[in-house]
Amino acid sequence: MPRESKSAKQARAIEALERIDKIFPGTAILLNHKNVFELVIAVLMSAQTTDRQVNKVTPLLFEKFPTPYALADAPLHEIEDLIKSLGFFRTKALHVKESSQMIVSEFGGEVPHTMEELTRLPGVGRKTANIVLNTGFGIVEGIAVDTHVYRIAKRLRLTSAKTPGQAEFDLLKIIPQKYWSQLNHQWVQFGRAICDAKKPKCDECPLVDICPSAFLPNTTRASKKKA
């Protein structure tokens, strides 16, 4: 296959975005939350876990510990008990407590609103920070690249990066900023419904004619690295 020019790749990426937008319009986040602090904690806990499962534990967690101050002082074993149905719940419980402590001690109980400050919170990488900035503060600084976005970007050959974090910077170079805010929400839904990790539904896919990986027997899978 001849090397694709940047302009051709960008045109194909935009076409993919436009087609997915027709199927999954809007940018509503699927994690339930009442404020930015709850959003941070919910997204932090969503790594390698379904939104549905996170939405089952957050009401109990925030009912008992409704503020950063309450979670900062909460016994770790109680947080673990409340979120034990989640994957990697012990690590997540520690990050929840430590992030709450940092929000209290260094940010006066308010969730910070810059990429640099957010990514200082334990367990918060660029993916989580991008979602919080976008959904919580209306700030669009990057693209939240989770396993779904990474998988789709790899299959569309928009990136050859070895990690989701590296893939974000490839996507930022070719995707116009006006698409950044909607991309994660829409591609997550597209990944779940059609571009599945193990059994992609290429015969139903609206991108089949512009996807270099369509119907390939060993379709590229996304890394499970934490973002």
C-alpha cells in the first residue's frame, strides 16, 4: 500500500468523524455525576471497567463521602469495600483517596482546571484530564484517547503509536480542533456497537470503504495500558 499523504489521511479522518456523528450525535458523557469532583472520581475509576459498573458504585460512594474533604479522610478499607465490584479496585481506591487529599491540600477543595494540575492527581492521566476539562469546564485542550479511541484510530491507520497517550498527539496533528470535544464520546459508542475489540462488525460498518483494516483476520487491537 503506498504511503498516504497527511492531507489524504486528514480527509479520511474527517469523513470517518462525520459518518460516526450521524450515527451517534451529541457528546453526552455516560458516567453519572452531579459536579466536577464526582466526574473526576468517576472517570478515574472507569479504567478497564464499564461505565455501567462505575455508575452502580458511585451513588453509594458519594452518599457516604460526598465531598473531597470526606473522601480525603475516609478509611481506605471503606472506599475499597464500596467499589470492590470494579476491576483493580484496591489501586483505584488508593487513587481516589490520594487524589481527594491533593485536591484538599493543594487546591483548596476545588478541582483544578488545567492539564498540568489535573495530571498531578494520582491515577489521572491525559485521558481523564481531557474528559474533565472538556465535560466539567468546557475547556478543549486535547483528545481523550481510551482503549476504544485507540483501537479505532489504529484500525483506521491514523496512528501507529504504541500507546494511547502517544496516539493522542498523532490525532491532534491531523484532526481539526472543532472535532476534539466530540470524538471520545462518539468513538466509544461506535467501538462498543460496531468496532468491537474481538469481533468488529465490518459488514455493518459505515466506514468499511475508508477503513484499511476492514475484514482483515487479525484486526489490530488496542493496548490495555492505563491512560
